[in-house]
Amino acid sequence: MDKFKIGICQMRVTGEKRENLARARSMVLEAARSGCRAVVLPEMFNCPYAHEFFVRFAEAYPHGETFAMLENAARDGGVYLIGGSIPERENGHVYNTCFVYGPDGRLLGRQRKVHLFDVELESLVFRESDTLSPGTEIQVFPTPLATFGVAICFDVRFPELFRALTLKGAQVIIVPAAFNTITGPIHWELLLRTRAVDNQVFTVGASPARETGSYYAYYGHSMVVNPWSEVAAAADERETLLQAEIDLGLIDRIRNELPLLRARRRDLAWLEV
């Protein structure tokens, strides 16, 4: 299948876990009814972006109401569900993890956030490493629709991760994210468009909607960028279901016209640094 529709659930996230899960399920099923074959949730969609919630809402696979919701929503909607990310507990650690499900409700795999958001901005200090542990591996998810890769939020700032996913065969790289209103207006679109044009892939950025009065101000503005670095669809900061067509034929055409991957100089030692 060369073309399919993808849905991005830019949803409100509150301090009530069950409310978040119910909203996520509702939006996933809405996307399925609209003809989306793949659906994406945002980063930390089951809890607010704050340390206390990372610890309190963490679940250990396969037990937990979030996993049950993701499995059932994927199966009930008959969609490939890229489950944003949630706090995942394993062996005394908490990870920021994306779980990917097929339309039969089976888990296809998971991707943990590799680069943790430890920053000291002028008006925001946040250290994910105070509560979260980094992932150490990357994988791609081959499906009849496309081969998906996942890079979570801060990972989008590291071009070598996107190149590695591309070389593994990723055609559509999903970026569940919770960019803030400080870096978002300057860097969010720039980074998604740069990673797309660097690797000649689709990039799909999925953010929570902005929530008035929240400790952490989500930027929103979920978007889909094509391999020519054009914004194919974009939201504002409000809750919405964003939809776009993914045309995989565009990848082949652009790579033939502008053969960046074939032109790579792999014989030079400094390229391995």
C-alpha cells in the first residue's frame, strides 16, 4: 500500500489518569472512523508532564490499564496504534516508552526515549533523569502500511538517531513530544522539517494540547512533514484530531531525484566519529 491516512491525537492531558485514557481511546476510535489506518498519541499521554506523575502513573508491561486501553483501542479501531509514550516501570527503573500495537491488538514492540530532557533554560529547569532512565536501543516497526520508526521528543535534536532509523528502513518517523512554549515556537517545526529533509522520510510530530493553568505549558502544533520538508498538515495549540495522507511513493521519487543517501561518503574515517 503506497498511500494511507494517519491521525494524530492532539489531546488534553489532565491529572486524572482514567480521564486521559478515556479521551485517548475516544480520539483513536474517531480517527479510525475517519479512515485513518495509523493513529498516533502524544508523549506522556496518560499523565501530566511532571516528575510526581511519572512515578505515580508508571505501569509495568503487560499489567496496567494503559496497556489494556491501547490494545483494545487498536483492535476495536482496526488501526496501527503508535501509543505516544507513557512512564514504564521495569526492574526498579522508570522509562519514557512508546508501545506500538497492530490492528489485531498485538504488541509490535516498544521504543524507549534515548536522550533525556535535562535542561536549564532561563525560565524552565527540568531534569528527566531525576526520575527517568534512558533507553539504550532503537528499532523500527515494519507493517503492511509502512516501516515506522519512533523518536521521543528530545530525541528529535539528535540527527544521528534519525539517520540510524532511516538506515534500518524507517519511512515514517513518529515523534511523540511535549515541547514547551519556550523552545516550541523556535525549534519544533524547524527540527521536524530538518530531520525529514536530511533523511527523505516523513516525520510526524504528536503533541498534547495546551492546558490552561498547567505547570508545564505544552506547545501543541502537531504536524506532518513530507520528505521534501513541506508541512503537509499542522494543528494549532488546541485539542484536535489532525489527519494527513502519507504517500510512500513520494519517498522513492525524491530519493531518485536527489539521491542523498546514495551519495553518502562512507569511506571517510571522520564520518564514523
